[in-house]
Amino acid sequence: MAIHWIKPDIAECTRRGVAYFTSELEMISGLPCKIYRITEEFGSLSDHMHDYFQIWYISRGEFDHTLFGQKYRMTQGSIFVLPPYSVHRVEMLPGKELEVLGCEFMPEFINEHLHARTEQSGGFDQAFIESFMVPEDKIPLKIMLSSSSDLAVRELMTEMLAEFGRRGPRFELLLKANLLKLLGILSRELEENGAGGLTGPNNQYREPIMESIEFIHNHYDKPLSLQELCAVTMMSRTNFCRHFKEVTGRTFSQYVTNYRIRMAMRLLAQPELTVTEVCYKVGFNELPYFCRVFKKYTGTTPAYYKKNAY
């Protein structure tokens, strides 16, 4: 499959008032990928384009997005993927809170044989971006994620943001692995639901369940009860348990434990923290129990994991 984008006449675009952003100026030297977080303080952007792919996931709030002259509203749980040289603008809405997780990357971050400035074919790895290498009139204006995909995308991009911020050993490999998974999920969403599709028969439960997940992420270091989450979402125990599992693929207790172990793995990589300190920081009250659960989920003890984490 040929790459469809063509580099426009930059001088002509500038004359028309279209700003042009390049990877050379916007990205770290030697790393053709960037992850960032945007809030309402970011401000609007007039017509512009860039020589790299751009992914914006709206985790909270909304704003107006204009692509090739078509304006539409980006809302929580929606995402867009723009190929290089797409002319678009962003208009923030006054008084609206906002959180956007962004990812920008050059095609060669997927595979060094892929280049935005050529018509080269990149083989297998090109399959990850084929769904978005389309003529401008075929670019999906936005993708409304299903509940399960919304959760997966949120977790992937949050992890990518953390990895990019820490820049620990081999962080580039972890970024690429998560990016490929993210693109795979988005390609599947396009095939199954199309751009702007609905989020499934249980869409009415999407917002309260996502609120409960955010509550868990913000309070995992404290005692959490099913009764507390039912109160947060104003749902009955039966409804909450059924729809929580539909969205996350796990029961409430399984999800909380899994998240705490993931946070523990992150903290164990910090030399200054002991295993006991990590145990209590992620919401466990007994060290022996923490060690048993950690080994069940990871296949190794916290002490062994910490010893080999850095």
C-alpha cells in the first residue's frame, strides 16, 4: 500500500496563514516520538499542520476541532489520529475543563524504513498506520471509543506519558510497544464501529464506570470498598458489578489488586523506597500478604523484582 500524504508547498501554506510545525523543532533529537498532557490552559491553535502523526485522546472535557474546513466537537472518550500535513485548527471552549493526552511520532518510529517524505512501503509494521494513511477526504474526523477500548487507551497513554517523563532504561522500546498496541486498538475500532460510532448498548453506564475507575486510580493507596464505589457512581451493587466487569474485563477486587501491583512495580524501581514502604504506599496493610499477591501476579517476589529493576 502506498503512502497517501504528499508534502505541500510550504511557502504557499505560509502565505495562506497556515503554521507549519516540524519534528526537528518539536521533538527530542534522536527520538521521533513525543508524549504530553494538555489542559484548558493550553489555548486555541489557528490553522496549522505538521510533518508527523498526531494522536489526541480526550480524557476529560471537550473542544472544537476543524479539519479541512469541517468543524466538529471532540468530547470525553473520543480520539483522533491525523497523518502528516493535515491542516487543522483547535478552539478551546471558555469555562470548560479539559485534559488531553497527546502522542506525536514520525513514521520511522514505527519502522525506520517508513518515511513521511517518501512513497516507500514498510512491510508488516506499515499495517499499524495503514488505516490512517488515507487521502484527506477519507481521514476519520474522530473515533468514539467503546467502553473497553476507552479504558485500554487511557491506560496505555497514561503509561506512555509516565515512561516519556521518566526516560528510564529502554523507555523507547516501551513507548514503541505501547504505541503499536494503541494503533492496533484504534484500527480495530475503525473497522468494527467506524468513525464517530456509538459506544455500545451500555453507553448510559460508560460515564459512571469511568468515574469509578478514575476514583480507584486516585485513591488506590487507601482502603477501597465496593460500597464506596457504588456510592460514588450512585449505582446499585448488582448494576455496578455487572457493568464494571463489562467495561474492564475484571471484577472490582481484581481490578483494584491489579492496579495496585502495577503501581508497586513502578515504585519498586525507585532505589530510595524499601519493599515495606512500597507495600503501604499502594494500599496493602500486611507485608506477607503483599508479597504473596505480588508473586501471584508477577511470578517473582517484590524483593527480587526490586533487585533487578535498576
